[in-house]
Amino acid sequence: MPDDRTDPENRPSPDALLEHAEREGRGRLRIFLGAAPGVGKTYEMLMAGRARRADGIDVVIGIVETHGRKETQALVDGYEVIPRRLVDYRGQTLDEMDIDAILKRRPALVLVDELAHTNAPGSRHPKRYLDVQEILAQGIDVYTTLNIQHVESLNDVVAQITRVRVRETVPDSIIDEADDIEIIDLTPDDLIKRLQDGKVYFPNTAQRAIENYFSPGNLTALRELALRRTAQRVDEQLLNHMQSHAIPGPWAAGERVLVCVDSQPGGAARIRYARRLADRLRAPWTALHIDTPRLAGMSEEDKDRLARNLRLAEQLGAEITTIP
């Protein structure tokens, strides 16, 4: 399938090389992505940070919310924690991540919890993901956590699934900019068990959550969204790697689309759908026609329809294959 980022002479794609160059000098972003609260994103981020510290990397905590979970708090101990910035707002004192203190400290890696968080009024940036982008621009690596319901393009889908409209979102571009995405996955039964054991919310809050947002059906659907969005990003990374290194493809790891072409009514619509699907998957597609003896007895109308369908598939860019 044609792609405007490929080169007919198998040279590296200029667009892919430009994207690679733009990342030079910028910190690396790793997102710990979950389908729902309570799957263990913060815990896994802290464990990954500890592993980096053991390797001699300078790691600090920019902000981590333990929500009173003892296991998570135990992992915070031993880290250098950047003090939070206090903000006065309508007679209340709010605390936020201190981006200036982080930039002054200049660690190799900073841990930033809850990427979709909305900052207090008067902060330099209205959203935490903008703080993270500024940190990355200064060449500092960031580990951060995010739930799939906070991804902007999925906002309507999540609302239909859960009947809850999420107000704090991050643009899809922040996912696309991530160098690594790690799915933190729990089965619905395991997550509900964590809720019942009081490891996510207090008991009275947990029961209401199970009855509403955390139903098995909701959790299964959100889990699928998280897996699909991550797979999409991984596919983009593979394509970019192939193009920037002039590697011919697609590789066997990619999807392929096959559509059967016959003389039946509706064949043209099926071919057009196959083309749209191939575009969506960035996959090659093949139009297959099986030439059986019974075709000799086809009516002229059917023969004309078959010929039109084969021409349509060829015009839309399919590889035409006929099996005698």
C-alpha cells in the first residue's frame, strides 16, 4: 500500500528522520498506562525508578500520590523527594509539583504521578502534562502514570461505557510523543478484589465504586481500550523505525488484509471497506479471485460485475491475485 512517508528507492524517509532528530536532546518519556485506578501504576513506576537508581541513575520524585496505600508509601521511602510548591487559592492552601525546583535540581530522571492532573490556578501551566513537556525539553527523562479514560480522543467512548464524563484529559499527542508505554494490567476480578480488600479506596467508597464505575463489563471494555491504544503506538514506532532505517516492509509482525472478489452484488462495497481497513491499519492488502470452472457458465451481467470489481480493487491499490 502506498505511504507518503516511504521512498521508492528504499532510502530513509525524510519525515521519519526529522521526527528522530527532533527527539535528540529531549528527555525520554515513559508512560505507565492503566485501564482504571488501582491497577498499580504508581507502584510499578516507583519500582522501575528504584531499578534505575540501582543502576546508578540520578532519580528524584517530582510528585507521587500514595492515597494512603502503605505498599506505595514504603516504596517512596529512600527517594529524594522535591518539595511541593504551596499555592493559596480562595483561602485554601494547595500543593503542586514545583517545576522550577526540578529544573534547578536537574536529575537524570524524575517521577511524575497523575499526568492528567489540573494544576491550581496561577500555576505556570494549567495542566501537569505541560509541566512534563517543559521538563522533557530540558533533557530530563520522565516516568509518569495515566489512566486510559483520560486520553482525549477516547473521552466519548469512555462516557458511553461508564456513563461518567471524565473532565481531566490529555491530548493524544502526549501518547504519540512517548518513547515507551508500559501497560499495567489487572483482570477485572483481581481489581475488584483489590477494591474489596480496601487497597484502592476506603471500604464505603469502594463498594459504591464496584456498583457503578468498576463493574466487570466496564473494566473489560476499558482494558481493551488501553491495550488497543498501546498497540497503535507500538505500531507507529515500528513503522517509524523501518522508515528511518530504510527497511523494506511490512514485516510479518504487521497486519495484512485479504478481500475475496467475486461477481456477487455488494462486492464493490466490500472492496472499498477493505481499502479503508488497510489504510487504518497501515497494512498491505490483497484482492483474491478464485477462478473455478463454474465461472464459465456465468451470465454476462455477472462477468461484467466481476471485471468491474477487479478493476476497482486494482485502482484502489490492491495486489491482485488469481488462483486458477
